[in-house]
Amino acid sequence: MRFVEVTVEGDDWGEESAAEGDNESGDSEEDETTPADTRSFDARIAAEDAIVREELLNWRMSRNDVLNQLLFVVGDRTVYEAALESAPEIVGYELKAVDDERFYAYVQEDSPDADQSWWAAFFGHDFIHVPPVVIEDGVVRLTLLGEFEALREVVDDLSATVSVEIEEIGDYRGRGPRVTDQLTARQYRALRQAVDCGYYEIPREGSLADIAAALECTESTASDLLRRAERAVMQSVLS
């Protein structure tokens, strides 16, 4: 059994189709009946700084053409729920808090348009995805498992709709447990900034001041976040 690990990045995540929908009626932009924001749920969340990370743990298309999704989310639950409430394609949802910054989301969505959505590439091929599918900063990172020819067809279909980059391909041997589950949103942000600025490079390329500036906090706060995050990661690894 082969696997392919890919990164998927949409150009607009539904914004273009929303704009086309506004123009179909021929009304001007000043028409008071035109919704202020008709972006898809994916587009709204991709644009939200308050949502740090989503992990799609499982999904299934039901017999009534509803896409059922179970996600683990790091970020502002109020912002996430507001996006769910205002997206017309969302037909149902339930949120279960883990703490103030992390929660599970069970989301039911009308079946995406088979001709327009990047989801459509998944519906016509035989494969499985290896959870989690990580959604972060408008980019989706996922691992697909199946026969080589089926994986090639999925990647080809995805490439016709969105930008796809193949990170790795080979024989699947499984994965170990995730260590990021133990991190709060701020701790995760601190580690990401530290890695991005080269704080852990040898020799060190970034400083604590760089991390604090990116997080808009004091250096002492940034240091505390890093220490707590590093302790959680080390405890998870050693356990």
C-alpha cells in the first residue's frame, strides 16, 4: 500500500463563486438585499486569525448528500461558531469544548458542487485519508493511502482545481502519536514562530525578541510560553 503526502492551497477558497453569485441578479453593489458576506465557510475560516489550526479527524458523505465532518480546532470558539452560523452550506453542527482554546466540531455541510469544489476530487476515487487532515493558514496538509494509480488520479484531479504540492510519496508504515495535542493555542503559536524565525537553528538565527514581536507580547511572556510548550512536547515524547 502506497501513500502520498500533499499540501493543498486554494486561490480564493470560495470567494470567486460568491462574487459571481452577487452579480447574477444584475443588482448594483449598493443593493441593500445583497448579503454583506457570502463567502463559503472554508473561506471565512481561512481568513480568520483567531482560528489557529483545524484538524479534520474523519468525514463521510451520508445518503442524503450531506458531508459529515469531525474536526479538532484550536482557536476562538465564538469566532468559529459565528462562521458556521452565517454560512448557508452548513446545515447542522455541534461544538464540544476541551478548554478555552480547543474544541471538537461536528459539522454537517451540504454536498459540495461536484464541478467546482476541490472536495469533488475525493468522491470518485478509491483511497482513504490518514487522519488528521491539517488545515492551517488557508493551507490543507493531508496524507492519502491507496494503490499508486488511484493516488495519482486524485492528485491530478486536485491539481485541476487548486494548487497541490507533493511533499512525500512511498510505502506506508504508519505514524506515531501526535505531540501537539498537549499545547494551548498560544503555546503552539510561540513554537511556530520560534521555528519560523530560526530560533532552533544551529547556529541560532532568530531571537526571543523576534518571537515576542511576532506574538505582540513581552520577551518574558514569549519565554514562558516557549518553556511551557517545550515541557509539554518533551513530556509527550517521553511518555
